[in-house]
Amino acid sequence: MSNDWYSDFVNSSFGRTIAGQVGLPPVPRLRRWEPGQPLLSGPALLGTATPDGRVAKVVRSLLTDLGIEVHDDPHAPVGGGSSTSKVAAGIVDATGLSSPADLAEIQGFLTPVMRRIGPSGRILVIGDVPAEATSPAVRAARRALEGLVRSAGKEARYGATVNLVHVAAGAENDIESTLRFFLSSRSAFVHGQRLDVGTVPGFAGSSQGVDWDRPLAGRTAVVTGAARGIGATVAKTLRRDGATVICVDVPSAGDALARTANDVGGSALQLDITADHAPATLLDHAARHGGLDVVVHNAGITRDKLLANQDRDRWNSVIDVNLNAQLTINDALLGSDVFHRGGRIVTVSSMAGIAGNRGQTAYGASKAGVIGMVEATAPLLVEKDATINAVAPGFIETAMTAAMPVGTREAGRRLSSMAQGGLPVDVAETIAWFAQAASYAVNGQVLRVDGQNYLGA
């Protein structure tokens, strides 16, 4: 973690002793993905809440195909150890719930799992979509999983994550990319979250034949705001995963943009995305690369002012860059063959659009607007086998956060279950997962990358 003095202190041998004596909260070291890293670092426990569970078979097949040791009994000895030996993951198939009484089976499985989960381990609850239930008892049981997961996330230690995936009826064979993301260290800062996997009418998707180390091979991506910070990291991550990357930013960031483009072996396009000609210019540039498969709307600005002191020009500039530009570019994409069938649009929202931030009314409004755009655009993309999703970062360690007053910065770092800020790569990994062709069943979703921030939903 960059320049986090508190984390460095409590993780030093001396600081760890002092922290334990005075009760200072620990800051776990998170395991992040590196090429060649296995999906899990050790054995997994796999439970089922009811006999009608429909995803355990899929999970077991994936894990065993990868050579991962899988046990059904949460008290089972693993890895040649004892019944208390640490495990890398605990997964519970919570589909098929018929009433809140079934929740006791989930508790019975997760209680020992919470004691056994190892550093940077993964706990994943997989349930049915609550809205698909017509019975009040069934819907209550399904919705209860969200409260369970969010609460368990605040109890997890040592960098372990707890997340919930809802799987629509009929989508149980479309979850491989989602399982791989949530179980791997690519999701290091995604914690206490819920995501829905839906069905794709008229589309026979498959994960067969995917190169999971380079899942974007042969695909062309554009990243706006790519000159520095999160955008530059997104460009590098997409390139690492095999994509050809078009890097876009304003002319004033030309030198930094050129460096990013050179780093990823891509092209640089200096463009003000709010200009009237921007959509046409972007599409024309992309056409020279054979079209687009992935569009990442990362460009954004802040013009922070208390609402009582806000002026119209600042307000409009934030709305134009953060929201209106995305809308106009998306309209152009949907009306053009440059955006390929099976394409992926990923946009960057923010915790400010969910919980709000003092002095950021324009920014919060724009980022909440992005969520509305995603929700409304998702069904329009189905006929193109395309998807749109959003990432909502919390406190991420960037040059901007490094320039904050120390008190504000420290508060931002500690206001999460993981007691630290995330890294730009945490946002980039989530975007890269949304961008995969194998993520075809994830559409219209907003996933927070915030270490389970204590603010917001």
C-alpha cells in the first residue's frame, strides 16, 4: 500500500506488538492477482442449504477441474491437517430456499467456515434472485442472505472477503466467469457486495475454450481518462489480459497519454469527450482498428463546492464530463457497426453516487446518474449480445487522495471493513472482468470496489 504509514506501522514487528497491547485495529495485507497465480491458494469447503440447490455441482466441477481440494463437511480435516486447519474458500449453495427456516443450514455451515477461513480467503454465498419469488416466505429467505453477507463481511478478518451472488433461474451454467472473479485475488477489494447473474434470452453463451490468463485476447478496447491514475491502470490491465487498447484523454494531458499508450503498445487519441464531434471522432478512430469490443468510460472530473456556494458553470462541467458525454457516446455506439456484437461497456460510478459526499453534490449527482444510465441501457444491449455494467469505487489510493489533508485521507482509508484504501488495480481488475466475453450473463450491474465501505448501501 502506498504511503499508508498506519498500515506499515501495525504490520511491522514492533507495531504489531504495540497494536495488540493497546487494541489498535489491524490492517490486513491483501493478496492480489499475479500472472500464473492459482484460483485458490488452498482447499475449499462447499456446502448446500437445501436438497434443491442447483449451483453446487457447477462449483464443484470448476474447483475439481482446477485440482482444488473440495470438502462438503465444514469440520473436515483438509490439506493433511486437522479439522481446524485453514481453508482458502467457503462456498455455500443457498439456492432453493423455501422459508426463513432454511437459513439455519447456512448458519450451520458458515459458522465453522468463519473460524477456518485463511488470510485473503473467500467466502461466497450463492442464492436465487429475490425478485423471482412470488411467495413472501421465499422472498424473505432470499433477501435475508444480503443482510447475512453484509454483516458477516464486517466480521471477516485477515483480508478475507464475503460476497453474495444471485443466480437467475436457468443461469446456473453461466456463472463460471463470476465464480472465477469472486474466488480469485482479482476481487481483493470487493467485499460485502451483491451481484446478480441473469439469463440471456436467445443467446447460447459458453465459457468453453476461454484462455483465462488472457481472456481479452483479440479484442479492442477504448479507455477514456487513460492518461494517469485509475485510467492508466485500466489500460495496462486490459492489455495484460490480451486487449489492444485505444487510450483517450484531453489534449492537455497529451504527454502522459502518450506514455500510457506506449506502455500498453496501443494508440493515443487526444479528445475532449464533451465536444460535439467527440462521438464521431472516437468511432472513426476505432474503425481504423477494426472496431470496438470494449468501451470503458473512466474519464471524470470533480469541481467540489458546498451546494450553497455552487455556481452553474462548475455544475455543468461535472455533469457534462461525467454523465452527458457517456450518454452521447453510448448513443453513437448503439447506432454504429463499429461497436461489435457481444461488446462490453463498463463505466466508472462512485460511492459518492450511492452515499453522497459533503461538497460533492454535482459529482454525486453525475455518478448516481451513471447508475441510472446503466440500468436503462442494459436491456437495449441484449439484442446485440452486449452488456453494460458499472464499477463504484470507494477510497482508492491515487495522486488525488495523496493530496488530501491528512485527517481526511486517514478517515477515508479506515472507513471500511478492511481498514485501508484500495489500489487502482482493484478497480481495473473488476473492469477487466466485466469486459470479458465470458461475462455475458452479467448485465446492468453496479459493483462497489470499496473494501465494504461503512457508508452507503
